[in-house]
Amino acid sequence: MIDLKSKTQAQENLLRRIKSRNWLESTLKEVQEKYAENWIAIAGEEIVAFGTDPEEVKEKARSQFSASEVILVKVPTGEISRPA
């Protein structure tokens, strides 16, 4: 029997990634001011690694968090458009 009230590990990981994405959206201006033109790794609603080489940033983050928890983003300079 399937327990619809319990969450799978995949669902938990997805929820963590959504929370981290929402955190990035709410702090985008501050993140951009500090990390423009850098790659950042986000996990647990915080930046856990950053740098100019995405592979190095990914490795630093994955030494602490599972790959399914980490969001890797390059922070641009200039105006960032938002969905309408």
C-alpha cells in the first residue's frame, strides 16, 4: 500500500531546492552585489561555495552536501529580468 502522507527522499530534496531557489530570489540584489560574475553553490538556503570555476565550486559544495541538494548558478552583472 502506498502512504500518500509520507514524503520520499526525492520529494524532500526537491523541496529543499525550491526553498533555496526562493531564498535566492528574495536575496538576489545582495547576492549579485557580493558575487557578481562568480559561480555560487546554494544549499540549505545559503551560499555554501563560490568562485570563478564552476567545477571547483561544485566540488566544494558536494563535499558537504549531496548533488541533489545543490543549486549551481552563475551570478550576472547588470539588470536581471524577472518573470511577469
